[in-house]
Amino acid sequence: MFKKYIKSAILGMSMLAIGAMVHAAEYDINMYGASAEYNYWTASDVGFLGFVGCAAGDIYKAYTADNKNGIAICNGAANIVGSAKGPGKGFDAAGDTLVLRYSSKASYDGIEAVQGLDLFGVSAPCAINQRTMADETNAPNWVAHTIGGTKCVTVNVAASDVQVQTFAQTSNGALNGPAGGAYTSRTVQYGNNPATDINIWTGVGGAANQYTNASPLVVPFSFWKNSMNADLASVTNLTRLMVTQIFSGQVTDWDQLYPTTSSQAGMASTPIVVCMRHAGSGTVATLDAAIMRGDYTLVQTQVLTTDFAYLAGISPVTYFNDGTSTEMSCVATQSNAVGYADSDQVVANTTRLTFQGVTGDHNHIVEGQYDYWSNEELYWPNNLGPVLTGLLNNMVTFVSNPANLPATEVGYWATNCQMSVAKSTDFTYPTNVGNTCPQ
């Protein structure tokens, strides 16, 4: 009888343990889109997992070799990494596992993916609501923070440099500028036709208020020049008029912007090379909305040295680039080049320019002296369930705290509450609001 009792007790405890393991779950946050969000999470993923309750010893992180796909895991009882952790580990009392994936592409594609749209055929070989992101099972080295590859995962958070309503741009040219790639024609526009437009508010099927939107972070952009050409030594600042002339293709030579006058020596003839982003980039959408402001139209088609428009002196050499890395490579490798990207870039053979005589950094965007910036937008479906929704709300709280800005970015980015100015839309000129951070 006593042995029977012991046997029953052991069986009962085993069932309890199994029950605990069965109830442990995995929750995935798969964030896709803007490169600024990728840069943020490479520095802040561990801090966020700790913020939501994960013990330091249960956190693992890694990146793919191209530095476009990152992953951070709070390893609970679901046993993704190493030995089983058991109940009480992970990010909550149940020992659940939290997986945070973040990938860098372009703003438009995160918005498309989270809606289950694929207007430009970029999801292949994945389903239309999926994109390739870090695969935690592909040769991970959690000590070296490396991972072997990607897999198709469902995107449930879109990261964009701009509001979805800001997209109204067109580009035609090689995918990766001077590096080549397939000729790509892309028009990314906000509208109500799901066959041609992106519209995060209604989604496919027209369900109103289908998505939650948060914008806790502000990121500045800057103009960049090639620093290898001594002929551009005097180019240190661009005015709005210069910017609009360059990126609408109106000027073909730097000496048109720096002419010889009675008081200035001027610049020798130096043909401009214009490095653009393909449509769908939040950086170019911000340029269009905040600086061009409807007064000028961005150039839409690449121009090579063999093209008639260049040979006739009508248009400058113009390249389009699908990502921030290829954009900066265009500026770095093309003599006489000028382009635009996040202010925090550090790329050899490039120099950041001031705009309107002001540097695009934290202090100047916060104080309202510099206006080439945008709110970083996050969008996620309202049907993710209470646990994931709670985690995403905690994410917004974490990112909104100035103390959680990455050390590498405090000189550039700002949290929304630090801003003394605000934009109601990307098209609106900033107005004074005053610092709203909790004191």
C-alpha cells in the first residue's frame, strides 16, 4: 500500500512537471522594415528582454553575416537553446520563451508584410505575410553572436521611418545603383486599392482600426558627400534650394551651385553624381515630404553616362539604391557623389554635410533647429492576443524612455517625449510642443 502511494505520488509529480512544460509557450516578435529599427535593437535587445523579466543567464543573441538579420531569445521552458530551463525560467513565471527577431530592409516592405501584401514580389520564397529573418537553428554560435542563415517567418510588427500616408514615390533603375542588379521599377503609394496601394489602417478586407500604431522614437537624416575628391572640399553645407535642385535633377554640375562671383573663387566644373534610394525607403519619403514639400518632384529614373540626358547636359548621373548600405556605398565609391541616409552612419570615404547650416544630430532636432527627421513608426495587428500585445506595449514603454537610447545613438536619436517640436504628419512643418518626458 505504501509503495503504491509512493508510486502514485511520483506519477502525480511527473504529471505536474509535464503539465508545466506543456503550458510553457513561445511568443515571437518578428519586426521587419526600417534600418534604424534594426540598429536600435542590435544595441537594445538584451535590455528589453531584461525589462520584461528575463534573467540575464537566459538571454541569447546572434546576427547573420550580412548584419541585416538579428535575433534575441529569452530562453524559457520551450527549450530553444541549450538544456531545458523548466518552469520559472524565461520571461515570466510560466517559463515561456520570447523570441525577438529584427531585420533591415526598407520601410515599405515591413508595412506590406504585416498586412499580407506583396505588391513587388519581394516575399519569395516565403508566403506573402512572411519574410526571411534569423533562423535560430541554423549553425548558431551564441558566444560569438553569429547565426548561419534565415528562414521564412510571419512578420507581426512593421517598422517604418514614416507614416504609411507619406508614401507617394516612384523609382526606376538598377536595384543596387552602381553595383548593378535587376532593373527595378517601383511605385509605392498610399491609397485604397489593395492591388496597387498600401494602407495600414484598413488592411486587406477593409476592417477599420485593424492595426495599432506607436511612434516612440525620432531619427534624423543627413546629406552625405564623397570625401575622396578634393574638388568637393568646399562643399560642407547644403541649403534647401540646393537640395531641391540636386534631387530633382535640375543641376548637373557642382559649379552651378558654387559659381564664380566677384567675391568667391567658385568651383571648377565637377559633374554631380546623385545617389538616390528606391521608392519605399522612409528616408526618401521624408526627403519628399519634409524638404521637397510638393514644390519640386524627386528624380524618378536612373541616368548613366551613356544616356542621352547626361550626354546632352540635361540630367546628372543618377543611381537608385535599394538599401541604406548600398546608398552609402554609392556615395563612397562614386567621385563627386552626394546622397542621404541616417545621420548615424559611419562609412569610409563619406562625409556628413550640414543642412541649412545645422548638423543633423540629437540636440538640433530636439531644439527644433533641424527639420530633416521623422518619427519611427511601429504597426502591429490588433489580433495578436493579450500576451504579445502586452509585450509590444511594454516595448513601446521601453523605447520611449530616454535612458534606454543606445549609447551609440544618444548623440543622434531622441525619444518622442524629448522633442520640443512635433509633426502631426510627415508633411507638417514642426511646431513647438515642449519636452513631455516625465520629470
